[in-house]
Amino acid sequence: MRQVHPLPAPTTTDEMPAMQSSDTVRSIDSGHCGLCGAKLSARALRYHVVSPQACDATLTVCHTCRKVALGEGYRPAE
């Protein structure tokens, strides 16, 4: 069996790798539908909709709930 040794933690910001301008920060998609609560698998389609009650509240929903939500006044978040 091999021995594993942890890497030393950087002590200053100079030792930490700088974020490149090409690096992007991506949001993590929700694992559950925001309306029905169904678990969204890795291959499931996810849609982002905006609630008609709060313009800054974006929900991640499943395919079925998206159709219903658009009929109930939700808007696509694009």
C-alpha cells in the first residue's frame, strides 16, 4: 500500500494560484424542481423561470412544471 501525504496549505495569497481571466464561475444547478420537488438527474432538462410575484426570484424547474408555469404567468429567465 502506498503512503499519501497531504499537500502543505499556502500561507500567503502570493502562494495561492491566481484566477485566470479565462476562468469562469458557473452556478450550480438545482438538484430538485423548484415547483414540484422532483429530483433532477444529471441528464434531466432544467429550465429557469422567473416568478410573477417576485421579479428577482429565479426557479429551476423540470420540463413538466415549465409548461404549467408558463401558462400560470411565469416567464423564462434568459
